[in-house]
Amino acid sequence: MGRDQNQRAVDLLLVEDNPGDVRLTEEALKDGPVQVNLSVAKDGVEAVEFLTRTGRFQNAPRPDLILLDLNLPRKNGREVLAEIKSDPDLRQIPVVVMTTSKSEQDIERAYELNANCYITKPIELDDFLGVVHSIEDFWLTKAMLPTK
């Protein structure tokens, strides 16, 4: 049932503008059961450029999974999600929305835009690390991800 731990590393794109959350996510994934090649986009425009391999991202790897914050500068996470899920070359990539918003409207809109999962970021450090470990456990070891 899940990914063989001897398989290749997983490419994960984290779309996050908060350096603290980026650092915590890196720490949480560092010693996990799966080798993760983590790429970070600091805003929505950068995320789209990364995914479409334009600008300075011409050699960017195609991610196996995307962790997407909703509250981003230049282009918000809803806009990024809409672009991903409307692009035939990108729509297969699972997108986990990981954001501080608990708004029913945000949750409903994310799923309307075909998010694969919606998770509210915890405030407490241990809880945050636990959420990242849960994402890693499910999405990177149990779920079968599409091949590139």
C-alpha cells in the first residue's frame, strides 16, 4: 500500500511566505522516513513560475506534492490553486492547503477549487510539527502519488 521507502526521493513544493513556517517544515521533514527534496516558493507568482518552469525556474523539478498557504503576497493561494487545477499538466499534483484560516468560506472555496486536503496550521510548535509529520505520514508513505 504506500510508497516503498527505498524508492526515489519525493519532490515537495512548499508555497509559504513565512520564513518561520518554512524553517519548521524543513525541520519536521529532515529526519522523516522519506527523503524529501523540498523547494520553497515565497509567494504565489513564484509558485506559478516554479510549476510552469518559467523565469529562473526553468530546471525546477515537478513536485509530487504541493503544500500551499492561502495568504500569500502578489498572488494569493486561491489564485494559485485555481491555476494548478485548471492546467492539464499540473492538475494531477495533489495540493494540501495548509493555512492559518479556519474560515468556512476559505475551506469551501479551497475544495471548490479541487484542493486535495485542507489543514489549519496550529500555533503551538509541537502541534505544527505534528501536523507536518501527519502530512508526511499520509501523503508520502501511505497515499499513492501519480508518477511524473
